[in-house]
Amino acid sequence: MSLLGAAVLCTVSASVPAQQSPFLRNFQPTMEDVAPGVDHGNSDDNLPEEFQRQTVFYRSQQPPGTIIIDTQERHLYLIESETRALRYGIGVGRDGFTWQGMLSIARKAEWPDWHPPPEMIERQPYLPRFMAGGPGNPLGARAMYLGNTVYRIHGTNAPETIGQAVSSGCFRLVNDDVIDLYDRVPVGTKVIVRQN
């Protein structure tokens, strides 16, 4: 069965090391996503403390600069040392759109345009076919593209979705946090996605 879904609205290439539910049409988000074109804010000030950007104790054998995403915890860790990481709160893929594996950041973009894939438009025919980058864009202020897929780590126009399972497989951060992460990591950064 071919893989469907990606980003807030991405598709996946056949080479993604993903594991998805075979019942893609029966997905259940933990909350409803917001409509594209509406900017709900940029910062993590209103997020619960556990989803606000902070330095935390975190054991890892990965080298500094590695990104580890824990989809169950809804956290992204940027490894700083063997015992320390910068932790960001994230939104993750809803049921049927989760995956795990190891990729790297293939390219980066500021205020990326959004092109919903055909599979997404089939599920949500009311979506626009194109949206220019900007504050109301669902991809937010920055996007980091993972491998040769269309999965991304990106911003969001809906900070209230951080800590939730609402996307089509990408990982979203509030815009202030995605800008911070974007400035810290280069193209080629290793990204490990875990479902634990």
C-alpha cells in the first residue's frame, strides 16, 4: 500500500522508512486543525510549560547537533551534549500518519509556500491549491525538509496545536521556536524520529 500523508499537508515518497496504519481514512486527530490563512500567533508564551522551549537533562549517545523527535512525548530535542538538550514542544501526525526512522535535513526555506498534495485535497477538498508563504500559511515561518520526502519540521499558524496529534506526518513548532531551531541547525543535520 502506498504511503499517504506528510507535513501539515505533505505527501510521502516511497523511500521513507515509515510505518503507518492501513486505515488511513479512519484517522482521529486529537483536536481539529485550524483553517489555513488565519494567523493564531507566533510564540510559545501561552503553551503549557512542558511545551515551551527549554534546556533539559537528556541522555544521548548522539553527537551534538543531532535532532531527536519523540512523537509520544510531543517533543523535539536538539542534542547539546551527552546529558543536555534543547527541548521544543511540537505537534505530530495524527493516527494513521505517524512514522519513525532516520533522515537528514535536505534543505531549508524561510516563509515557504504551501502546495497541498492531491491526497490531502481528496480528503479535504475545501483546501486551497496554493498558499504563498506568510503569517497565515500552515507551514509557518520556516521549514526544514527531511531527506527526499516532503516531510518537514516547520512552523505553524496555530500554536494551540502544539502538543497535539493533528498533522499529516510533519512536525510543527510555534514560529518563534522554528526560527530558533532553523538558525541552529545546518542542512545535513541528522534527524531521528522515535515513536517509543
